[in-house]
Amino acid sequence: MSIEFLLSRNSAPVLIEPAPSGEALQRMFQAAMRAPDHGNLKPWRFITITGDRRSDLGELFAVAAAQRNGDLTTEQLERFVAQPMRAPLIIVVVASPVDHPKVPQIEQEYAAACAAHTLLLAAEAEGFAGIWRTGDNAFDDTVAGGLGLTKDEQIIGFLYMGTRRGEPKVLAEIDSASFVSAW
């Protein structure tokens, strides 16, 4: 793999079939197991959502949105219902911290976020694409409960996965020197 792979990766907001599955998806999860992880705790888990279960997730999103804001119109609620249909596969990345005397919860959450990023990179390496989405639903107790999270777990993000429709957007070159300083 060349550095060009990393320099050109970008999110794909429009995703179509096929989605990663079978051995490709398994390799992606194996790659995620290599995320930086102080204490080798593997403080994460993944929930895959495909097919009709995406509609169920959309209904859960709408219920949660209505609880957050009772003034939403039917049209606004329908947008929440439709959100999961934007990709053939959704992977919910969950931080699942464990009590550890040397590894605080926040480090474990960072490790779960690294696992999410690794999944995105692995999807690209397998010829697929994705986008990491959060929004209010990622921080909503109703959504967390509906997905079966425990009170100690939290959603790191919803990874929408599939095949990129069209060409990847051209990324502007960023001068990394603006973000680096010596101490």
C-alpha cells in the first residue's frame, strides 16, 4: 500500500450496492482489531445493520427525534426514517469501556474511534467506500437503548458503507505545516 492511498481517502456521501460482505467485511473487522489500544482491552463492538433492519433503524431515529422535539412535522420525521436507506450497510461503532486501573474511559473511547477510522480505511482497501456520521442520534439515549447498548456504552458513530456512486471528489491539497509546530 502506498501513502497515496491515505492521501486520497475521502468520505463518500452517496453509496449504492454492493456493500462489503463475506470475507471482505470480515477482513475489515480484523483490521479494526489492530487499532491503537492501550492495555489491549478491545473496548469496542460493532453492530451491522442491513436490509429491512435499516428501516427499523430509521423508525428508531424518528422516535428519538420526536422525543427530542415534539414540534417536528411529518415530513421532517420521514427524513429521519429515510436516513439509514442512504447506504446498503451501516456499522454502528460502540465504545464499550471496561474498568481498568491504568486505562481511563476516555482513552478507551479514543481507541474505539480509531477502530472506526480503521474500518473506513479497510473499506477503501477492499474497494468499497463509506462515510462516518454522528448527529443527534449518536448521542441519544433512546437510540442507544433501541440498539441494545448498556448504560456504560456509547455510540462513536454510524459508518455508512457501500460502493461509491460516481467518482471521488477531488480534495484540495492541505498544507500540513499549518497544523504542525515544534516545541
